[in-house]
Amino acid sequence: MNKLPGAIALFLACIVSAQAEKIELVMPNKLMARAEFHQGSREKPAVLLLHGFLQTHEFPTIFQLMESLRGAGFTVLAPTLSLNVPARRQSLACEAIHTHSIEGNSREIDAWVKWLGRKQPGGIALVGHSIGSLQLLAYLGGNPDPAVRKLIAVSIIESQSPLTQKQRSRLVADLLTRVRQGDGSPLVQPVSFCKKLHAPPATLLSYLEWTPDRVLKRIEHLNLPVTFVMGSRDDRLGRGWIEKLGQTRARLRVVEGANHFMDGEHEFDLHDLVQQELQGL
Amino acid sequence: MRLPALSLSISRIAVLYILLVVMMLGLLWGYFWYEINTTGARLLRQHETNAKLEIRDAFLAVERDLRKAGDKLADWDETRQQLAIQDYYSIWRDVRIRGASLHHEAMDDVALYSREGRILARSLAPDPLPERIPVTQAVILLLHDQNHSHMVYYRPVHADPSGTVLLGYLAMKLDLTVAMKQLRSFRYAALDSLILAIPAGAQIDVRQAADIPRVRPLPDPDMNTKQRLFKQAMTRQALVMLAALLLAVLLLRFWLVRPLRGLSTEISNLTSSQEQDAPLLQASGPLRVLELESLRTSFNAYRQRLRELHGHLEQKSRDFYDQARRDALSGAFNRRAFEEDWLRIAEDRRTPAIALLLFDCDHFKAINDTYGHHVGDSVIQATAQCLQSALRTQDRLYRLGGDEFAMLLRDNDPAQAEMVAERCLEHITKHDFYQYGMREPISISVGIAFSQGDQHSLTALQKHADLAMYSAKRPGSRKIVFYGDDMEDMEVLVSSREVNAVFRAIRDPSCIEMSYQGVQRLPRAEKEYVEALVRVRYDEDLLGPAALFPIIQSRGLDVEFDQAVINAIRHDMQSGRLPADQGVSINLSAPSVVNSKAISAMLDLIRAENGRKIVVEITETALITQMDIATSHIKQLREAGALVALDDFGSGYSSLRYLSSMPVDLVKFDISMVHMLESDDERQRLITEEIAAMVMSAGYAVVAEGIETLSLLERVTHLGFSHAQGYYFGKPER
């Protein structure tokens, strides 16, 4: 019975999908980026949904959540990070040359937050999935827009690496050296779910710097409410990661039985949880 | 026009038939061969058309593929990424496109161009894309360079789907041949021969270039194989047919030609050999062809029947042969058999001594006329029986005709022949001929000629026998006469010249030239009438009675000859040769006296010459057997106005017996009797004088023949003869 509101919301989202608006916005890097925008109730906070690593806003977890929120009357903006690809419409392959960075992505998020703020003045809630949550955390660690009122990090994950801490530190040092030396030759390193990510040192460095500790520290330094929605069966997380998140000041909501993508029957749990978290903003 | 019928042997017909079949098969084979080639050419043209269509379809498919691949690549995020940040362009071009499976297998080169049309980086491809492009919209160009045909897709790349934000251009270059090969397998077109009919370096929009690709059709192995297989099959078929025909020839020869030829040869041999006992048509076994076997069986059956028929006919022929050589009446051999036997003897070089005996029934014609033919036939049969009974077993009796019989006695001497002849006469004498109703005895005359075996005498043997037989028939002669050299003058009897003359005179009375001898009235010796004496002109010769009458009498031509003489005399009368007041004495033979036709002719003459004195002299009265008829006819002659004279009175032919029987007016004393009046024998002279006196006293006028001297004339005049004739008064006048 507790899934019924979500289903109704999805049904309503389908009905009003005609109101969806494709947004193209020139980013600070001069490249055009795409997003989908739904104008919802101005009585409710606007929500910016950010996709995971190398994905687009059409990734199912984000898309379904967007539709749920839209159905619930929220103004929703789901941008696709350009990742230095003009008007990127597809997921970027791991084998592609990745020239993007956490910083560049943060600038694009900022641009979208500002655009959303212009579309609907008031509070903005940021909802990220997977590394998208890390990306929003990084954005919020910088100079975020004041309209941002809350971060809901779904299946937040650090920039995973199979390297040991020591090896990772050595790699980061090497990458830092390369960056300083202006070496732009692409390297292949495992980043997140990419076993072989082709990217210049600067890109690799920007992601690999975000170790679990740095993530946990950044959470502690944020001055807005943060909620983590995690799946109890998320097999992409490091050991004890959910527990570590629970030990932060942020609110932890665990969906029992859900995996990293919160799909299947857990999709509605996610939607319900997010909407619950958005209440009162 | 009707052509002459052409007869060919069965083997030739068979060969012609086989040749005809071979020719038909050859024509059929040629026709099929032609059809195969024609169909092959038609299929080749269709193959070429299919190749064109196939290459055109492939060309359009490549264009679609290229457009699709180019569009896909242009819509790829990483492509737009390269147009934004070109740092890793070569990785994108050389690695990423292939890694993302966005390349085309036939792709020779791919490049990105800036919005200004400049290439982002020079290509290292062997056949690179141009460094600048002038295009502003999507286009696919066809070009031919470096001996390769290429299709190049130029397309703008936009940042947004609506195409408002131009990022640059994408170019994708395909090797057309490779692309087509990868696209599909070609059944008709030989892709390696693909050429583009465009100048080197020129580029043509594919929308106007669909017909530019030219390609040579692939050799159609199936078609070639089928064609080859068909031809091989036809060749095999032809060989099989030829073998079958050869077999047919052999079978035809074995089953039909050879048996037929054998039959023909056997039949020909049968025909040529004419051997009736030749074996039947043989064969090693039954003939394979039912009709031939039936023919052979039928032919053999027919031959068997023919053989039986032939045997029957042979028997018949023998019977006919025998009958043809037998006289039906007498049972003796006939003239044909005689002539054949004679010819056989004449051809036999070892001609033996041989005697020819000719028999002739005396006065047979008179017997026939008097008693009828049935009596005559009985006489002939009895005579033959008598003669046959007198012969040895191996001797043959021949009936040569009428009452004439002959015998050929081999290895006989004249004495033996005479003995046979006497035995024959004896048998005749002993036979009772009265049983047939006759009142007179039958006598036969026998002429015998003998040859010693030399060819010359053999040739003359028949003639000699004839002469001997005629001699025997003469009055007062022996009934058996051997031929002797003194008979040479009698050859006339058998001379063909005289015989021909007689027959010619009968046919044509103009051949008869009458002479007339005056008959003088005594005692003044004035010519009262003339006696018509017959002569016959034969070519240059003039034949007299001595040459004619033996033939006439021997051949029984008396009536016919007398009628011819009457006609000749009538002609002389009508022509005036005989003056109207000139009396004529005409001789009429004994057979004519009893012949109604001859009497009728004489009566016609008498009545036609009414007023002329006509005397009918009857000769050979001794031969008259039908006295009643003769008397009646004489009476008719006298009633018609003619006088009737009994000629040759006193000779063997005329005697007192006949004088008393026949009503005559005149009696002509034979020259032998007249000459007796001057005989030295007193008795002969007295008898003659007494007979003359007796005849005259009976009221007959008496004519003396043969008056040659005055003394004889005076003598007969003194005795009271009323008429006289003879050379004393002059020779007969012609």
C-alpha cells in the first residue's frame, strides 16, 4: 500500500509529460548542454536532479525520479553534464577521452542552479545519484548558490578505485606531477565503474582526489541539510560505507533490499523517500 | 509427272532409313544445340541486365549504408566532442570510432572539418580526404582516384538536433568496391571489374550517378555448367542414339535384311535353277520377325503346294505331251511325234539303217464320202489296229493325217521292212471291214524307202517313201513299192512347187490358163466343140495335168480344183476367149460328181451359157462309190442341157460297169484302147472293136481320144466313132 502514492505520481507524470521542456544552455566552457525541465508548483521547492558518472539525465533512476517529482508537482530540472561534449546526448563511454573534471562539472551545476533559480525563485533542492551525489557534494563544497537548501544524495559513492590507499596516494601524486608538468597525454586508470578510463592526468586527478575520507569530511563541513538514501543491497559501495555515512551529521535513509540503482520495486521507495525529504523546504 | 517406280534392295532401304533417321536426329540435335546456344545468349543478356541491376542496387545500398554510418557518426557525442576540443582528434579518428563500432568496414578515411571547411588534422590515409571542403550541406559524392572508386559523404555536424548550431563537418570516404563486397555477395556482377564512367578526379553527386557504375557480368558458372552439361548430355545422347542406331542397323540386318536377302537369294536361286525338287527355304531357326517367319512358312507351304501342283502339272504335261503326240482317233502317234522322232534320228550322228514305211488307205476319201465319217473313222481305227499289231513292241506307228500312216523301222534291212509291210497288208486283208457297213474291201498302198544311215539318204527318205507310196497307189501297181531310182520323175508329186501351184490355183483361178483341144465330128472331121484342158501358171512355169493331178488326187483337192477350173472357163466365156457358139467339154472328177457344190457350180455355168454346147466329162468313175448321188447329179446336168461323157473308158478308172450304171450321152475311149485298134495283137484289136460296137449299139456316141495319125482316124471313122480328138487335129490352143 505504501507504493501506491508513487505509482499515482508516475501516472500523473505521464499525463503531464507534455509539459516537459528541453533546455539547452551554454555552459561556462562555451559548450552547449542539455537538460529537461518541468515547471511545477511554485509552492514547492525546485529540484535539480543530477545523473551519475558519465550518464545523462535520461538515466532510468534519474528519469523515473524526475517523473515522480514532476508528478508530485515539483519543479524539476534534470541537466546532462556536458563532460566537454557539445550538447551531449549519450552516455560517455569509458574508452572515450575524458577531458572533464569535478571542477568543470561543478561550474556547469552552478550554471544550472542559477538557471533554475531564475526559473523559479525560492529554495532549490539538489538530488544526485551515485557520483552525481559526489559531484553535488563537490559543488556545495565550493561556492554554491544560496538558493540551494538541501542535498539528497542517493547511492552516494566515492570515486572508487581498486588501488590500495597507498597506491592511490602514489598515483595521485604522479598525476599531480603530470598536471604540473603540463602533460596532457591520456592515461588509463580505473575510476568508479570504469575499469579503464581514458583520460588525461588532470581529469583523473580531479576524480581520484575524492577519496572516501574527503567525502565524509566534506559532509561534515556542509551547512545545509543532507540526506543520504542508500540501498541496503548496493554492491558498488566500499565496505562499511553506509555505516560511515550514518556516522556523519547527515540523515541516512536506507531502502531495504535496494541496489545501487534503486530499480524495480524499490524505485517507488526511493521516490517516496525523496518526496518525504523534500517536504518542509 | 509420274516418276518411274524405283526398286531398292531391303539393305539399301534400311541404309536410307537409317540415314534418314540419322539426318533427322542430326537436325534435331542441331536444333537443340542451336536452342542451347540461343538460350545461353539470352540468359547471358539477362545475366548482364541482372548484373547491372545488382550493381545498381548495391550502389544504392552502399549509399544508404554510407549515409547511415555517417549520420550515426555525426550524431555521436564524441564526434561533437572533437569538434569542440580537438586535442585527442587522432585518438577519436583512429581508435574511438572503431572502438565504438561506428566505423564502416570499407571506410578508407574519415575526417572532421571546422565550420570553415578546414580539416581538423591531416589524414595519414593513403587516399586521404581533402583538407578543405566547400560543402555546406549533406552530400554524397562519387569519385574515382588512385584506381579506386570512392563514395564520400560530407555532412554538417550540429550541436543541436534542430541543426541550428553548426559545429563543423564530417566526411566519410568508402572504397566503393570493398563496400559492395562487404554488403553482399554478387551473383551476377564481377565486382573487380567495377569502373566509374567519370573523368579522373571528377566528383559527381550520387543522386545523378546511379547509372555510372559499370561492371562486367560474372561468368555464370551455373549457366556455363548447365550449357556444358546440356551439350555433354546431348553429345552423349547423340552417341547413345548413334549406338542405338548402329544396334538397330545390326538388329535390322540380323532380323530383317539378312533373312529377307536370304529369302530373296533362295527364291532367286530357285528361279534360276528351276529345280522343282530344290529344298525348301531353310533357316537356322525361326526368323525373329514374325511376318518374315510367316512369309517363309507360307512360301514353303506355297512351294510345297506348287511342287505338288507342279508334279500334277508335270503328270498332266506328260499326259498332254503324250496326247499331243497321239492321234485321238487311232491311238497311233501323230505327225508331231513323227516329226520329233524324225528330228531326233536326224540329229543322231550314229544314224542307223532305217526304213520308212508309208501306208495309205486306197480310196479312203470316197469311203468317207460314201459311208460317212463314222465309217471312215472306224476304217482308220481298224487300219491302225491292224498295222500296230504287225509291229514289234519298240516300233512306233504314226498317223500322219487322214488315211496316211507311217512306220520307222530301225536296224532293219529292206527285206525285213518288206516283210513287215506284207504282214500289215495281211492283217488288213484279214480284218472284217464289212462289219462297218461297207460293201467293198479295204486295201492299202505301202511305200517304202530305205536309208543306209548316211545323212544324205536320210534327208531324202521321206520324199522317197512318198514317191514309193504314190507309185503303189497307181492303178495296176503292186501294193508294196520300194523306192527306186526310176521314180525320180515322180518327184513332182511331192514337189513343193507343184503343191503351191495347186493351192494357188484354188485360191486364185486367174492362175489357171485353160487350153482348148478341138473334138472333131466324124466322119467329116469338123470341129464340133473343144475340150478344156487345165494348165496352171506358177511363176515362169506352166504346169500341166501330169504335174497337177497326182497332187490334187493325193491331197483330195479334186472338188476345190474342179470349181476353180469351172470359174476359169466361165471367165474365158465371159471374156469372149471362147466364142459364144463354141461348145466346151469340161472334165469333172469323180469326187466332184458326188459333190453338190461342184455340181451346183457346173449347173450355174450351164444355165448361164444357155444355148452353148457344154459336155461334162466324168473322169475316174472307178472312184465313184456313191453311185446313186452320182446318177442323180448326172441327171441334173443333162436336164440342164449339158451332155455327159464317160471319160477314159477302158482305163483302170472307167469300165463297162460304170457305163451301165450312169446315164451318159458320150463315151470317150481311153487313148490306150484307141491305140489298141492298131495293135498287132489281133485279139486286142477285135476286143476293142467289139466293145466300141457294143457301146455304139447301146446308143452312146463314142469319142476316140489320142488320134495322132490319119490311119487311126480312118480306122475309128470306119468303126463308127462319132467324134475324135488328138494331136492329129492339132495341139490344144491356149
